[in-house]
Amino acid sequence: MLSIGKLSAATGVKVPTIRYYEQISLLPEPKRSGGNQRFYDQKALERLRFIRHSRELGFSLEAIRDLLSLSDNPDQPCAAADAIARAQLAEVESRLARLMALKTELQRMVVQCAGDTISDCRVIEVLSDHAHCITDHLANDNALPVAGGSHPMPADAP
């Protein structure tokens, strides 16, 4: 049996996130000691590792919930799991296409900058008006990373 701290250390998932996963029923309520301390078994450890790896691959919490439900019923055909993974792959491919367009636009912007004064700066000009861009790099769903890089645990988990 593992305490929440040891479970956190074993999986790399922060304690508040473990509590959140319990709150939204991705993890079952743990057994508790007489002093009300949480204790987790091997099954909880494996389930949390599954959740963490799924999050690292970009799956939404709802997709993870569906995958866990499938995992809890191992005699089912895996077509539903395949469909969830294919949908995630399509989303990743879409993000990659937008990122490649963004890269192209940034490279063009930097190469075209003469480096003289701000009044002649191509970077400022392009950033001021999307009409100067040659690619459609705008994302409607804000799925692109923001300054500082993307985070393996998206904003829907603490």
C-alpha cells in the first residue's frame, strides 16, 4: 500500500492532480487508514500510470475516461480504443500542419526583416496585419503552444 506522497513519487503525478483525478472519478476512492490517510494499491498505481501516459500523448480526460472504461472490460473488441487513438492521431496531425505553417511564416518574417529601424521592420509589419502572411497558420481552438512551450498536463487538470 502506498501513501499519496509515495504514489506521487512513483508516477510523477502531483498530489493535487491525484486528488483531482479522484474527484472526477478517473481514480477510485482510495482506502483510508484510521487517521483518514489515503492508501493506494498496485491497481491504483497502474491506473495512474495509464492516465499520466495518456495525458502525455495528448488524450483528453474524456478520452481517457473512455479508454479506462474499455480497459476495465478486457473482453470487448478493441475497435473503440482504436477509434479513440485514431481521433487523437488526427488531432496531432492537424496540430503539426498548423505548426509547420507557423514555422514557415516565422522563417519568412525573419528572413525578410532588413534589420534597419522599427519603421521598416518586417516582423512588426507582419505581426500587425495577418494579411501579410502567406500561410493560414491561425488555430481556431488555441491548441498551439503558448510562450514558454506546451505543458504535458493540459489546463483541465491542476
